[in-house]
Amino acid sequence: MEARRFYEAIVSRNLKLVSELEEIEAARREVVRQLGLSEEGLEAALILQWLLRLYARRVGEPSVLGLIKKLLGGRH
């Protein structure tokens, strides 16, 4: 009987997590739609984001911010 309650609690928690995951996925799809991105465009943007974070970790965030300001021509 105790094992049954244990597993019921696990299933209950996981159902909540699945519901939250579905909400997050729906929100992600809506953002992609609003931005007019294709799934391929989103994947490319995520890869670029990952590479930029990796580069920032290597050279330091201030260096990356300085480079971005330079690329933007001091507009920001």
C-alpha cells in the first residue's frame, strides 16, 4: 500500500511537469509565429546564441559587449 502511494505521488508530480512543459512549448511556438521565424530560423538563432555565450565565457562579457557596440557603430 505504501509503495502505491509513493508511485501515485511520482505520477502526480510528473503530470504537473508535463502540463507545464506543454504550456512552455505552446508559448515557444507562439513566439516563433509572432517573430515570423521558421523552425530552421529558430534553430539557427539558438545556435548563434549558444556560440555567443561560449565566446563570452572565453573572452569575458565586457569584451563581447564592447565588440557589439563597435559593430553597431556606437548607436547603443
